Amino acid sequence: MDQGKLKKYAEAIVRIGVNVQDGDNIVVNTDTDSLELAREIVRACWRSGAADVDTIISDNDMALGRFEEAKSEVFDHYPQFKVDYSENHMKLKYHRISVSAPRLDLFQDVEPDRLRRFSISANKATEPIMRYMDVGDIKWVVAAAASELWAKSLFPELPVDEAMDALWEKIFAACRISDELDAVTAWEEHDAKLKAYENWLNEQNFDYLHYEAPGTDFKVGLAEQHRWIGGSSLTPDGVRYMANMPTEEIFSTPHAKRAEGKLKSSMPLAISGKVVEDFGFEFKDGKVVDFYAGKNGDVLETQLDMDEAARRLGEVALVPNSSPISQMGITFKSTLFDENASCHFALGKAYAEAIIDGEKMTREERAELGFNESMIHLDFMVGGPELNVTGYYKDGSSRMVLENGEWAIDLMD
């Protein structure tokens, strides 16, 4: 692994991702597979003037040990002190850096009921914490680090060391880290391109979108006062940050009660340490009424049954098939990367920032606009070179948005 690029990557996460300002409080959530990167991130935070940098470190083997060895009743309870700890971070405005490697099939042999009950208890307990995120003044970024498990899953033909190097190079490339280019400049240019399509989509103010591809024939309404967002976000104080690294998407808020038809996923999806494959959904009146999966459908069903709103959509996102991540030609088996190689949706919770003035509204006010509230937010990919997306206006007229997987309008000329 290129140590120089690793330090550039850490610096980019701090300066571009969460954009640490002098006096900021930061919490870094990471795992033992990501410690080398996490250490560089913590150093970069201090160099950027952070007032405090807290760290929370998890370990995959310890997490697996809990599911394999603990008494059954453990999975119906989530410790209150953990909720209080996280809520204090929010109250004290600790901005969040999350960096880890996907767990993939780590929990493949775990009893499904244990995973289901843990997910329910954890999501219910921590749901109030997420309300702080709706206000919009907590900056956050999600990034990834390579792990041996992940590397061998993507490059099984290579020795472990070579697989790790290959994966790190993919991560660096996706996040615009190179020896030749300044990362800040590269990200500023990329952000400007995303903002151009964000502005165009907001100008269109489509009423609904129609998706057509093999296995997909789907219409999704857009929430009233929906707002498309691409690239960087702004806090109420006007501080810019990049919530996902990498990012190629332009996303918005679908109407929770306006979705009809069939959606076929184009990529596998890692959930709770298991990989769901060959799956799709049927929607009626905005709700999933049927689904299928070729592998680990029980894990997907657990998510769908998490709460009433889990079967409704909370995000719609457009990504051209020519996305640099798509052109790498591999499925990363990581939502962070695969959602930026493909158009996607998310079941469950919507983002308040993707409604005009959504951060200032009550939950009831947002709900009236078609906003979905849920304990989960589960992204799944539907894009590819055969996907066509048509936007329809309220007067019934229409125009192509994506044709054969690419933007139907070129704003980069």
C-alpha cells in the first residue's frame, strides 16, 4: 500500500469530507481493520485545529463472538448507556467520521433470528439520536478502508498482500487520490460538475420519474418541495462538507406513497454481515408488496419488517453508467462504492436536507409532503447501461433524463 496516498486520503477525509474547522469536536468511528487509516485521520484532525477527537473502535471477531456465544435474551436489549454516549456527542456537536471495511459474509452462519432481534433493538434504541442529524448542523463523512476479507472477496486469484494493494489502489482512484493531482482541487472540480446536474434537476421540478430496464418498469413520484443534491452539503452556518467519499450521485426525496411497478436490483447488497443477491421488489401505492432474492432473502425481509415505513422509499439517486467507479468494472460489494456506480433507491428514512427547508420542519410537516420516516435506510442499486429514466412534469409532458444509462443532457460542454 502506498503510504503517501494513504496520508493524502486521510487528509482529504478530514479537509474535504468532514471539513474540520478550528475548534471543532470530532468523533471517529472505525474498526480494527481500518486502524492504519484511522490513525492518520486522527492526526489530520488535530493538525486542522480540532478541539477534541474521540475514537470508537469495533472489532469484527468480537462482534461475531457476541452473535455466536451470547445468551438469547441479549439480542432483545440495547444498552442505554450507549445511546446516552452517542446522544451526548450530538448535543455537544461532535462531527462524525466513519471509516471501516464492509463485513460481507462475516455473519453468514449466524442464526438469522439473532441478527433480526439485534437489528430491531438497536434501531429502536438509537432512532432518537438520528433526529439530531435532521437539523443539519452535524457534519459527517463515510469512507472506507481495505481489509483482507474484502480484498480476497474482490480479488480471489491474488495473494493476500497483492489483493490488499489492488483494493487500496481502487479506493484511492475512486476518491480522487493520486500522486499527480492535488486532492482538494480534484474534489472542487468534481463537486462543480455534480452541482451542475443538481441545479438542472432542480430547475426541471419533475412530478415523477419512470424507470425502464430489463426486469424493471417502475414509476416513482417525487415529494412536494423535493430538492436534488449532488456533491457537497452545507450546514446552517454555511460550512461545506462531503458526506460520502466517494460520491457520484445526485439524490432527492421520493414521495412515500407514490411508487408503482417492479424494480430489479443490478448489484448484490451487504446487510448485517450477509450478502443478498439476485433480488427485486414490487411496489403498489408506494409500498413493497412483494420481493424475491436468490440468496439471503431472510436478511432482506428483516429489514422490510423493521417498521411500517421500511417498505417505502426514502431516497432516489441518479448516477450515470460512465461513473468512474462503474468503469472500474468490478462490484465492490460495498454500498458506499456500488451506489456511486449505479442509479439507486433507498428503502426507509429520507434525508431532511433533500426537502426545501426540511431541516426546519417538524416530522408532521415533512410527512405531509410525502417524506418517509423509518428506523432504516437501505440503499440498493438498479442502474446499468440498459436503464432509461424519463422525467414527467405536472402538465403531463416529459423529457429523457438518462438514456442507455447516461445523462440525456450534457452540461459539461
